Amino acid sequence: MPVLVIAEHDNAELKASTLTTVTAAGEIDSSVAVLVAGRDCGKVAESAARVVGVSEVLLCDDARYEHQLAEDVAALVAAVAAEFPHILAPASTFGKNLIPRVGALLDVAPISDIVGIESADTFVRPVYAGNAMATVQSGDDKKLITARTTAFTAAAPEGGSATVREMQPVDGPADLSRFVGQELTRSERPELTSARVVVSGGRGLGSADNFKLLEQLADKLDAAVGASRAAVDAGYVPNDYQVGQTGKVVAPELYIAVGISGAIQHLAGMKDSKVIVAINKDEEAPIFQVADYGLVADLFDALPKLSAALEK
């Protein structure tokens, strides 16, 4: 039986999180379908059809899905659920908002944030902020799953030739939510969750102005900029910079933690990085326990020197 993946997109492009979720779905069954719900999103469906491993794309192009409100999309997913024993979405804010609502409609308990698949009904997911792994077996006829994007490689975006099937919209619950507006952070830097290099700052930076030192380093490394929860709560940077258990989970090739003590909730969001570099003046900081390379130094002295060295 095919596996259904709910596509995350912006009506123009398919998000990288969808590609990793397709890989996870392919480990359950070789037949993978992708649902694209949006408005004027035909190009997204075409992109999904070219993803290697996708056998069919379900396209529902309608004004009510323009902003992909979870209540409306959940009703659509529930309407097609009979065809699919497994339904997956990325473990992003999109998927975490959507899948529990689908579960409520289908009376099924979702399995969140999986990092491994042992069989069609058995999955591995982190617990205790990633300090332990739980193997979960589900007896439900329908499996609703969010997959951690850093745990699976991205499917190749070109090379597939899936068919596209158009669907009719489904009426969702009236007046439960409506789109009012959005404030987006625009940046020429790479997306935080998919960047090859991430430079993150903590409360040790002391102010929003001091984050400019971090941004200068990030620009030289073509890196994304992240932050600890303490830095976000202090108002140094926007919420979408936050890395950690209550923020974004990243696993770049290089993660540079500057002025971050290494609280357990932050480590849960970055400890799967391939190489971790820590800069902190406190040699007892917990971040050094997970770091591959550590520099005990004042960040205000170390960052300018590091940036200058990269110019040579």
C-alpha cells in the first residue's frame, strides 16, 4: 500500500523538508504519493513529480488552501486517508501543526519526530531531549507520523516521473481560523535547517548589536545564523533563529556555537551536527562536552580574529 507524504511548500517551491520526508516514506514502502495543497501551486506539483521515489502526486489547487491553514488541510488529508495506511509530514512547524489535527479527525495517535524506521509499524524517536531513543510500535490501522528532517537524507529532486492527479477541495470546519497576515524574516543567507554551516550565538553576546560580529563571520562562511533560546528570549534576534528542543533542529556539516553555555534543550537541537566548534570563556560550560573543537576565550576577542583570518 502506498505511503502519503504531505508536501511543505510556499505555493512556488517545494521545501527541502519534503524531500527528506519522501526518503523516510520510501523506507516504509516503495510506493510514495505526495499531496500538494495550495493555490496556484501547479509548479510545486510538477517539482514533486520529478522527485526520485515519488510514484504519484495528488494536487488540490484551491483558494482555501492558499495559506495552508492546518484546519483546512487536515480535513483534506482525512478525506483521502482511506487510501493510505501511512501518512507522513516533516517534523517542522508545518507538520507539527497539521498531523495532530489529522489524528483527532481519524481518532489515531500520531507518532512524532521519528529518526528511524524498523518496520511498517515500529519507529524510533528521541525522548528526554534526545538523551534516549524510544522504539515505538503502533497497533493503529493508520499510522500518522512526523519525520525529523535531519535524520534522513534528501531524495533527489530530479529524475522521477510521477503522474499528477487533481483532487477536489474538501470543506473544512468553518470559522475556526483565518489568515490575517505574516511577518517574514528575509535573508540572503542559507535556510537554517538546510545550511551546510551554522553559526549560533548565545546570551554571552550581550546584545542585538553584538550579533553583527556573528553575522560577519557567517557571511564569510556562507553560513546560516542561529541562536540559543536565551538569546531569543533576551530579544537579541527573532524567534526563527532559535535552535533547540523548542526551536529548530539542525545537523549541518559544521556548527559553531559562540557564547552558548550548552543547556540541554539547546543541545537537543544541534548535537547531531557533523563537527561542533565551541567558543566560550567558561571552560566548565557544558557545550564543551559535545564539542569536537573547543576554544576557551573571550568571544569579543576571538570573533574578530577569526573573521580576519578568513579574509587571508
